[in-house]
Amino acid sequence: MSQSRSMSALEVGCNYAAGFIIAWLLAYFLLPYWGFEKSASASMSVTIIFTVVSVCRSYVCRRIFNGRLLPGTPGK
């Protein structure tokens, strides 16, 4: 059974929201071990950068596997 577009969007949104929260908490508690001050804003900055990179990575991988980025790959 295939998933509807709205359910796919909800799944992706939940996945990124959970990842964002986990990444922020990890950054907040782990950055001080590498000499950075423990601050919510520094943790948020790092989390936003990693989230943007993650979204781009996911998009490129999805396009590759759907055959829309590399010519000659199956899919549509």
C-alpha cells in the first residue's frame, strides 16, 4: 500500500522535528566539552546549519534513487 502525499509530508515533518530537537539537545549539552560556551543560541545555530545540510543531503539522495538526478538511472 502506498502512502498519500499528505501522510508522506507529515512523516517527513515529524522526522525533521524530532531530529531538530535531538540535535539541539546534543549540541547544548556536548558543545561545552569542545570549549564552546553552553548557550541556547550557539546550540540553535549549529542545529540549524546541520538541519539545512541534512535536508539538502536527503533531497539529493532521493533524486538519485528516483532516477531524476543522474541520467540513465531507472525511475520516474
